[in-house]
Amino acid sequence: MLVVENLVVRYGPVAAVKGIDLAVGENEMVSLLGANGAGKSTTLLAIAGAIRPHSGRILFDGADITGMKAEKAVAAGIAMVPETRDVFADLTVRENLLLGGFIHRRRRAACEQEMESLMTMFPVLRERMHQPGGTLSGGEQQQLVIARAMMARPRLLLLDEPSLGLAPLIVNHIFELIERLRRTGIAILLVEQNATKALQAADRAYVMSLGTIAMSGTGAEVAGSSDLESIYLGRSG
Amino acid sequence: MNRHLVTLICITLPVVLLVIAAELIDDRLLTRLATTLCINMILVLGLQIFTGNSGILSFAHIGFMGIGAYTSAVITMPARLKSMALPELYPIMQGVQLDPLVGMAIGGVVAALVAAIVAYPLMRLSDAAAVITSFALLMILHTIMVHWSEVTNGPRTLFGIVEATTLQLAAAAAVVAAIGAYWFKESRVGILLRAVRNDEVAAAAIGAHIPLLRWRAYVLSAFYAGIGGALWAHFITSFSPNAFYLRETFVILGMLVIGGPATVSGAVFGVFSVTAVFEGLRALEKAINAADLFSSTVVGLTEIILALVMLIVLILRPGGIIERNEFGTLARWPFMKKQNSSRGE
Amino acid sequence: MDVGTILQFTLDVLNLGSLYALMALGLVVIYGILKLVNFAYGELVMVAGYTLYLLNGSPLPWLIMALVAVCMAVIGGITTDLVAFRPVRANSLTAMLITSFAFSTLLQNAALLFISPRARNVPLPEIFTQSVTMLGVIIPVRNLITIASAFILLGAFTLVMKRTVLGMALRAAASNFTMARMVGIPANFIITVAFAISGLFAGVVAMLWLGRIGAVVPGIGLEPLLVAFIACVIGGMRSLVGAVVGGYLLALIDVSFNYALPPDLLSFRDAFTFTMVIVILLLRPSGLIKGPDTGKRT
């Protein structure tokens, strides 16, 4: 479904992503691992259209979406949950969710229905319905951002570090939720530093190091590899 | 010959040529035009020193020009004229009558002093807050000029100012100003400031005290504005506070933005090119009015064209016409090739 | 102080504050999203003013003329976006500031060139010159109209911002523009809408402002711009509520100065208010009312 070919992303003179290839299939869960600064988030932002790649191609369902604007990418079926966990802080939870469905705003009833079913999956959001998003706890905000992304009814969900800064118990809960989302039939590309968790959940995984793909394989293969640790520590040679 | 020398020649030679041309042709209008150009060049270079190096837009610049102009005008005015031009002047100042050159220097220093005092706390602001405060500062300076009638004659025109600015004086000042601006840009402070503009965090990390750096540029910039204002005062010999307001700000800013704020070459180029276009249009406006083509007089055409040029330049070349490289590195001089290649860039 | 004076004072503050609040909102709607001071904002007031002047003598009823004038301000706002901002938005903030300044000069001089440097009277309905007497205080009806229009417009605006998806999208864009795009809110569209709203406020302000001064000149936009500017800084540049509060507060300060200060100090009033602007920006950069938290964690 998603194919990335020889993607290069530069910040001024610095190349953060130096020509990577990766793919995500229908209803597949793919993890993208790597140490800080390996270029994972940048890759995700480029796919979501938030930053413009320097070169390379991004194909979604065979259509070239390279350099597409972020808002067009959402309409194409790609939703992004950024690492910065950007809830609209002064908007209520309900308003946040409604905006998640912005591209479907003309079908208000369908939006309400979608919101209702997401509430069942994220019951805590129902309790917080009319509270400003900024007043939620970290774990609740993470759930809100994921639910908001789901409101767009994407076919590919990009998740950037959903476990960042959360207590272990909450991390477990978030991963359960991700698993359940996946069972609804969407594909997920997950960026994580928490390698153990991410590898357990994933069908396949890529490991990035210093802007390149250092290793790839099924979740179990990568988890079993003896090189994993050294790649993380940047000694991949 | 190194690139600094080439740049210095390129930014000063046009002024020298202009003076020679004006002397040879000896046309009163041309001389006046050349003098105005030199004064504008000092003002634009002053703005370039701050805005160009720090990357922060400043609207208050023209206010400091006003300070320089009023200061020098008042302290050089003959005593017999003072009682007429400034009837409300404080008695202690009525006897003061300095030589115009001394007056101009003091005008520049006073502008720099005022800037040094009011601007220090403002220098830690960046982006929108910095622009808003500089705009507010212009408004404050303007309000004071309009209402401090003891010194400025209020909103009315102040007349009777000693005529002292010759083309040679203005040109000499412009040449010195150009060299000074380039020297500042290449000085330690200038280089650090430009580093700050590109990356505030990194520059702070290497120990650059950002507000202090900006402050130095600001004070020097205000000094330029003060000198420019004083020269202008002794050239035009009568003016009102409205001369130091948004319209003048727009012209000076326009010259800098079109030429290229980040380089001294750009500032100089902007002054010459905009003045040329401006005067051409002004002449056209006059011709149209003289020919009585329209029922009413044509005004504002010049500003409209300047605004359009600014918009187009900013859309097509956001950094101005001379964006990054000074003349010295811009031109590929045959005798410099060796140096360039040996620097390995 | 007798009841009459208090009534007079209150109405003065409310009248001026209503105008100021509308002016400030029009400016802050743009600032919230683009972080940009639109220097061409005052010229939207001018556009509406000249439209009304050009419609002078037409057989239309005044309200229709006013409506057309407001629409022209809205169109002017959208044009500002298309001409001065969209082409340079990818560049620096400074570039946008300069283009807005250039566009402002462009419009002003176009009015100079094509209409006249002199003041032009605009048509006004009878009611703007009438007045009523209450508790011994003569109250011009136009002041009451100003207050009422402001309340209606502010109420309607609040409803739109709170209840409609478009309003939410505007607030979201002001809170975190990048994220707003990532949920599918188109950047160009939302910015154009913000400019249209800004134009709407400018248009209404123009009608009420002209009701007070009766004539339009090319430089008419400067004062509304400056007032909006100060009110926004006082109230908080990033908050819509702040802009309204700032507007009324500035009116309170201005009117109090008018009542209390001796005339020779009064002429320095603007210097005082602008000094206040600088002090507020230094000590409390977010203004009295803090804007939306960006919600960013990193």
C-alpha cells in the first residue's frame, strides 16, 4: 500500500534521511526503530506531507504522493499522530475529535457515529468530553490524538513514539489500543524507541541508523538479531 | 587584491563617480538629487547594520533620524532666528550656536545615546514582539516630536536651519558610512550577530550574549540615523515631524529590502537603483501634471510603483537582489580566480 | 460625581471600547494564525470608507450601501491574503511584515492617485446625527448604535467560533497550525477565511467610525490600526477574548485620561499608551489574557 523509494530529506545542509526504501502492506503493522536522531520521525513527517523530501518517491496505492501537502495526505487516507502529541489545547475533547473528522465534515451524522464508536474504544475520552484538551494527562492526550487521527478514517496510520514519556502501565494500555485499531483493518507504521514493545506488536520492522536503514525483517527476526543493540548505539559500521 | 578590497571599492566608487558627474554637469537639480542619495545611503546603511546583521526588522530607525535632525537644527541655529523659529525654546538653549559640523556630530551622538538607553531592554525580544516594540517606539518618538513644541516647534514646520550640507560633505559621510557598515559586518560582533540570526540556540551555546550583540548594532545603527538626519536637516533647512514617519520609513525600508538587507552591497545597490526609479517616476509625475492630462494632479504614483516593486522582489527574491554575497565575492574577477580555488570552496 | 457624569463616562467607555474591540479582533484573527501583524489592516477600513463615498448619490438605501462597503472590505481582506501573503508565506516572517507594509502603502497611494488627497464626505443616515437625552446627559444615537452593533457582532462571532466546525478549525489553526494541517484543515483556505473575517470587522468598524467623523481620507486606516495594535498587546496578541478585553480596557484608559489629564499632558497620551505597550511586551509578553497553549510537549 505504501512504498517509499530512495527517500532523502534534508534540513538545510544536513541530510536527516539519506535514501531509504521501505514498504507497508494492507493491514500490516510495521515498526520503524532506531536511536534518537536516526531519522525516524523525519521519515514519518515526510510521508505525512509535513516536510518536503529532497528527493526520492513516496507511493500510496500506486499514486505518487511525494511532496503532497499535509492536508491532501489526510484526504488521501494517511493520518499522522506526531511525536509532539499536539492536542489543540484550548479546544475541548469533543472539538478535537470533530476536527479530526474535518475532511468528512459534510457528513456530520457519520462523524458523530464514528466518534461514538471511538468513544467505546477510548472510554476515558467520553468522561472528558467537554474538558479542554490541554487539561488531560499525558496518557489521555495520547489517546485523544490517536482517536482524533482515527476520525479521519485513514487507511494508513502513522504513529510517532506513542509511548514517549508515559508510565509503563499506560504504555501497555496504549499498545493494546493500537492492536485493537489494527484489527479494524487499517495499516500502521509505528515509530518507536521502545524496541521490545514495538517488535512484539509488529509484523515486520525496519531499524534505522544515522539516516539509513540498517536492518529489516519480521518482528521476530529483528528481535532475535544480535546486531540490534550495536545499531542502536550507532556502531553499525 | 582580496575580496574585501574589491567590495569596498564597489560600494564606495559609485558615490565618488556620482560626485564627479555632478561636479562636471553642474546642474543644481542633479546636485540636490545626488546629495539626497548620499543621505539616504547613510540611512539605509544604518538600518542595514541592525536589520541586516540581526535579522530583526526595526521601524524606529526613522525616529532616530528625527532626533539627529532636531538636535543639530536647534543647537546650530543663529540666536536671532531662534526667537522667531522656536519662540518657546528653553532660555538656557537660546544662546547656544555651534558650528554645523559639530552640531551634526552631536546629533548623531544624541540619537545613539537615546537608542542606547531605551533599546537595551528591548534587545532580548525576537520576532513579532521585537517588531511591535520597534513600531511602538517610532510612535512614541513621533508623538514626542509632534508635541514637544519647546524644541521642535510642535507639529508646525521648523524653519531657519543653517544650510551646511554640501554634496561633498554628504558624499564623504556616505563613503565613510559604507566602509563602516562593511567593517561592522566583518567584525567579531557582526559575524556573531549573523550567526545568531541563523541559529539562536547554537550561538548562545558558544557564548554569544545575544542582547548585548544586538544592542551594539542598534546603537551604531541609531548613530548612522542621527547623522543622516542631521545632514538632511542642514540640507533641506525646514521640516516638520511628519518627515520622520511612516512614509520615510517605507522609502528607506524599500531601498534596503529591494537591494538586499543581508549585504552592504545590497544596501548600496538598493539606494542607487530605487533612487533612479524614484526620480524617473517623480519626473514622469511632474510631466503628467504639467501637461494637464488629467483633471486633478497626479500624486502617489511613485509610491505605488515602489510598493509593487517591493512586493515583486519579495516574492521572487526574498533576500533582495543581492542576497548573500558582497560584490567582492559576487563578481568573478579574472585576477581572483586563483584565490578562490586556493580557498577550496 | 453625580449619576449623570457616571452615565456619561460609562457610555463613553462602552462606545469607544466597542469600536476598539472590533478593531482589535480584526487584527488578532490574523495574528493568531499567522503570527503576523497585518499592517494593511487599516486600509481595509479605508476601502470600506471609499466604497461608501463612491456610492454616494446612488438610489440605494443606506443600509444596502453600508452592506456593499462591508463586502468590499471583506474582498479587500481576501485580496490582501492573495497578493501580499500567500506568495511569501513560505519565506520569513520579516518578508510578510514588509509585504503587508508595502501593500498598505500601495492601497493608500492608490486612493491618493485615483480619488483625492482631500477628505471626502460619505453619506450617512439621519439617525447618526440625532441624539437622545437621558438623566440630563445628551447621548448621540450613533454611540448607542456602535455599542449595539459591537455586542451583536461579538455574540455572533463567538457562536461561529464555538459552534461551527469552521470556527473550531480557525481556533485549532491558531493553536497549532502544523497540526491543524495534519488533521486535514487546508492551510490556504483557513487563512483566507481569517482574512475575510478580518475584512468583515474592518468594514463594520469603518461604518461606525465614519459615523463619528463623517468623511474619509487616504490615511484613515492608521488610527484604527494603531488602536487595534495597542489593544491587542494589552489583551494578549494570541487570544480573541484578550483582544476584546484589551479594546475595552484601552478605551477605559483613554477616556480616563481625557477626563483626568490637563490638556498639555493630554497631547502626550499616545506616547503614554505606546510606552505601556512596550512595558507590557517586556514584562508580560503574552498580554493580560494568555492565548491558547500550544499543547506541545517537546
